[in-house]
Amino acid sequence: MLMVGCEDHRFAELDSYLARRNEFVGKKRARIQWLNEKISNTEDTLEQLELMDSLFTELYTFRFDSTMFCLAQMRALAEESGNEYYRDLFKLHSILELGMGSFFTEANELISTIDTAHIDDRLKYKFYETMFWTTNYMVEHTNGTRFEQRYKAKNRYYRKRCLATTEDPRYSRYIPKVETWNLFYRSLVAYDERKLSLACHYSKLCLDRCRPDERLYAMVAFSLADCYMDRGMKKEYEYYVKKAAISDAVCPLKENLALQHYALYLHEHYPAESKRADRYIRYSLEDARFYNNRLRMAQISDILPGIIDTNQQKLACYSNLVTGLLAIMALAAITLIVGIMYLRKSRNLISRQREELIENNEQFVHLNEKLSTVNSLREQQIHIFLDLCVVNISQFEAYRALVKRKVKAKQAEDLLGYSNTTMLIEREAADFLSYFDKSFLMLYPDFVEQVNTLLDPAHPLTQKEMGRLTPQLRILALIRLGITESSAIATLLFYTPQTVYNYRSAVKRMAIDRDRFEDQVAKIVGV
């Protein structure tokens, strides 16, 4: 939730009491029920009237309809008993309640029936107090009209009469907490005379004598808040108007004004707290409807639209802000998705490149191994070639020495006979073929197997001895080395050309593809 404004401990105490509104109302209902039960269980008329007076005290700022019902019962009982005191007290209570409910015509009709010259001394102060509050409601009701000043004058008159009565021993002895009420009226007079510092002084003295669960506490705290507001001391105003609102909630007073004024104050001075102001003014409207106070409902109906309009403007602002944030978030999300797709593509590319690199590296390793093998074979071939050269040189030297010795010994016939023998050639041929077989199989270790793949499986060529080739295989080996002429093959293998031809023809007959057999042999891959 987006919070803007002064959301802090300044509202904590008031909000905690407002959250308990139902609890305080429940306690009030319990007291009312207890008094109703006491009245029902009492047969003594005077005691019933006293209990009804107490019931009125609980009801008159709580619920208008219930109070009027109580007063109707009180009137009937007072008329039945013929008790003048309670008949006049009933009228005063009715005047006060009708004034609170804005039924001023009915209130004035009742006022005209009271004989103020002969009213009981016990009710003298009650009469002035009732008239003070009734004219006060009339001032509020006619605010801004030409009748306002007339009712203000009456209100000042009855306020002074209240003050004088609290100081008159004949009547003050009938007033509960008379000194506290005296301070209250002194503060109102000082405020009316614009002696604001003195008014605050009297109000504080009065407040110290009251409990928060008394209506007088709420009234004094509210008057003190107004006094500080007129002095431009907003911090003190906020403190005492909240105290008044708390007292209204604790009593609980459904005919209240503090929370309504504080809501308007927040709306005007703390625009960021318009939501809180809306909540407070709705509490006040709820109380006014519960009490059925037409004046308060009319006042609130003038305030509420402005607060609602401010909240709607804030809501529109928040909506635009949220829309902007959502657009930014959407753009960020799109950017993020594109980034993720790019990263994924890059990662896949890197992965493929890494796989290719690994594959190339493996091929490189394989080629290195193959090259190492080839180098090793080359060294072995060189070694075989050198061995063959050494053998030939040795044989040549031995043959030269033999010739030299025979010549010196004049044994020409022996030398001639030795040269005519084939033993030397056969031995040399056998050595050559052995070296050839060994060298070729080093270069083509799978030569025999690859040749057999080209032949009919029923007629494979086999080696009679490991490491040695058969005549057919030697002929095919020379063909693989690029020697295809039968005469050249015959010379190298010490065969006749016809023998070579016969071997080649015999092998071709066993081939799967006779026409391309020798070409296929020439393509056999070695190491």
C-alpha cells in the first residue's frame, strides 16, 4: 500500500479508541438496560422518576428516539403522581432534547409553558443550563443567516445566568461539581470577550477536574482546542481536539462535534491525510445517523463532498501513477524477456561452440595420436630399411670376399659353380619377402580383413602364419602400393608374369565386384 502523509504515532491514541467504539457502545447499552430493569422492578413512583432522570442522562446524547420514548414515560408518571418538580424537570429535559434534534418550534412551545418566576430552586440552574444549550444549538442551526445574532445574544444571556447561578449560594448547592462548571462558564465568557489566554487558563483548570468518560471533559477539551486554534497554536489544537474526540468515543456521545471538526482540519491542512479525514467524517456521520441528529447530518453533508472529491483526485493520481508504474514494469518485463532470450541464444551459441571446440580438440588429439603412430611406423620402416641395407651390405661384402679369395686361389670353376646356384637368390628373396610382409602389415594392419570385405564370404583369404602374407595377398599389397603391372610385380616377388596373372585372375573370380575389385583394393585405407 502506498502511504503518503503523516502516518505516525500522532494518530495512534485516537485510532485505538475509535477502534473500540463498539466496546464503549456495548457498555452504554448495558447501563441503559440495567436502569430499565431497575425501573421495571420498582413500584415506588418517586424512585421510578429518579431512575428515569438517570436514564435520561444516559440517553440524551446517545439516541434521540430512545430519549423521547423515555421522556414520554417520565411525563406520564410525573402527571400521574402530580409531582411539580418532575413535571418541570421533564419539560426541561424535553426542551434540551428537542433542541439537540433541531425541533426548535416544539422546544419553544414547551419553554413558553414554564413559569420561571415560581420554578423550584433546585431547577433554577437546570433551566438556565437548558436554555444555554438550546440557544447554542439555535446559533449553530442559523449560522450565516440574519437570525444568528439574535440567538447569539440569547445564548450570551443564559451563559451569564449560568455563571451567576453557580456563584449564588441559594442555587449552587443543588449543582453537582459546581466549581468545575463555574470554571467552564468563566472560560466561555473569557473566550467570547477574546481573552484567549485567560480562556485557556480556565479551561485547563476545568479539564483537570474532569474524567475522560464525562461529557463535560469532551466539551472543555473541544473549547480549549478552539481557543488554541484562534491563537494560531495548531500543535496544541491538534492535541486537545483529539482528546475531545477520544472522550466522545469513551462516553460514548453520539451527539458530538470534535471528530467532525478534526476531519475537516485534516482535510484543509493535511491533504495527504484525506483518506483518514474521510474515515473520521464517516464515523461522525455514522454517529449522527445513529442519534438521528439532523443538524450534524446537514453539517457533515456540507463537508463530506469536499473530502470525497479530494480522495477521488488522490485516487485518480494514484491510478495514473499505478498505470505509469505498470507501463514501466511491462517495459522492464519485455526488456527482461528480450534479455533472457538473448542470453539463452548466446548461451546456446556458446554451448555449441564449446561442443565444437571439444569435438575439434578430440579430433586434434586423435590426429596427434595418429601422427604419433605414423611417426612411429615411419621410424620402424626406416629401421627395417636400414636393417635390410645392413644385411645386403654384409652379404655383398661376404660375396666380394669370397670372390676375391677364389680368384687368389685360382678357383674360377668353383666360383662359377657358386654363381650358378639359386640358393643365394632364394635366401635373399625369402629375406626380402619377410621384410616386405612385416613393413606392409605395419602400414595396413587390417589389410586382410578389408580385402575379405570385397570377396565372396564363402572364399576368404587367410594368413597361413601371423605376420606373413600369402602370394595372393602380396600381389594385392603391391597393387595397393600402386604397382599394377604384372611384370613389375613378378620381378619384386620373384614370380613369372604368368604366375602373377594366374593369382590375380583367381582372386578376381572370388570378388564380389570383379570389374572394380583392384580399384577397390587400391583405395584400402591404412594407419
